[in-house]
Amino acid sequence: MNFLIEEAICKDLERLAPAGKRSQVVNEALRKELDHISRRNAVGKLIESSSAMKKMTTREIVEALTQDRDSH
């Protein structure tokens, strides 16, 4: 896998993260972003299929999202 990191981000990473922790910082940040993308995609799918699904109250939706977040 190849990708480029913007120079400003690279400098911030070097300045803020100790040399032995940089991979961990990058992996944690990437994991959080991928989780965010996954949830956004899931919400999109829910909205698309909402006509075929049982209607949920705001409370039920919040509880389901909380359970999902707690499971990670």
C-alpha cells in the first residue's frame, strides 16, 4: 500500500509524536476515520431503506448508535 502524507501533516507528526509512537498515532487516527466513514455509510444505507423498515423513534436510533459505538 502506498500513500502520501502532506508535508505539513508530516511536520506536525514529527513535532508532536515521539519517534517510537508515530506508527501508533497514525494507526489510531486512521482507525477513527475509517470507523467514522463506516458509520456514515451505514446511516446512508438506513436512510435509503427507511421506507421498507420499521419506523424508529429518535430515542431508539440513539440507543442503537450507542450500542454500536460501545461494541468497538
